[in-house]
Amino acid sequence: MLRLLCSGMVVFAGLASIPPALAPQGGPEPAADYREDPRFEKLRAFFHRTNCPAQHYADAFLEAADRYALDWRLLPSLSYIESTGGKLARNNNFFGWGSAQFSTPSAGIHEVGYRLAYSTLYKDKDLDTLLSTYNPLPEYALKVKSVMMQIAPW
């Protein structure tokens, strides 16, 4: 991913600006073992039903959600809508972020999670507003929330 240093900020190809001290550094090691977490099996089962590569990253989705205080179903749902859970992903980019390239799928999950939590584009927005910022098409938020419900009811 193209990174430019500009006035002490990291600029990500026109997507958002965040202070370099807060930016995630590469693919983080899992901080917890999520195999005992009931959310883990729900995510794996959801992606397994459709044979999505994202089934192998359930722990990364959960860790990013917990680390960045996001609904645990949001990142997996975005990845499902944008790349069919990694089936159509290029450059380890499960989220359809233009030409963004990530070193690993886990690094991409954490980068997008971080941006949704801290970028001025998304920070402190309710789910509907965040989703309309992510993709302004009127039906987009409905699609993402539908996938969230398939993973687990509210």
C-alpha cells in the first residue's frame, strides 16, 4: 500500500489520514486464543458453508473487532460483500479497497479495522452512517447488515 509522509501524518492513497504512531504495524500476532470463543465457530461455520478463504481468518476478524471496538460481524460481512470472503480478493485485500495491497489477509483485516475505528472518515459513526461512508450505494448497508444477521442475529 502506498504510504506518503506528509506533515507527520500517514496518507493512504486518498482514503484517510492517521497519525503514524497509531497505525498498525504489519500483521499482528494474535493476542488471544479465540478457538474457545463462541463467535469463532459462528464465523468459521458461516464462511465454511460457502467455502470462503476467510474461514481461515476467523481469529484475525475477532481480534481486530475486539482491538478496535467494532461489531464482531462487521469486518467479516464487509469481506463477504466485497470479495465473497476472500474468493475474489487480490493482494490479500478482502475489502475491495481500490488497489490496496496487504502483506497478509490478517494484516489487511487489521488495517481496515483500524481505519474504521480511527480514521476521521469513519470514527464515532453509527453503523448506517459508517456503511454509507464506506459505500454510498443505497442498497449497500442493507446487504452488509443482511450478512451480519446471517453470521449471528443482533
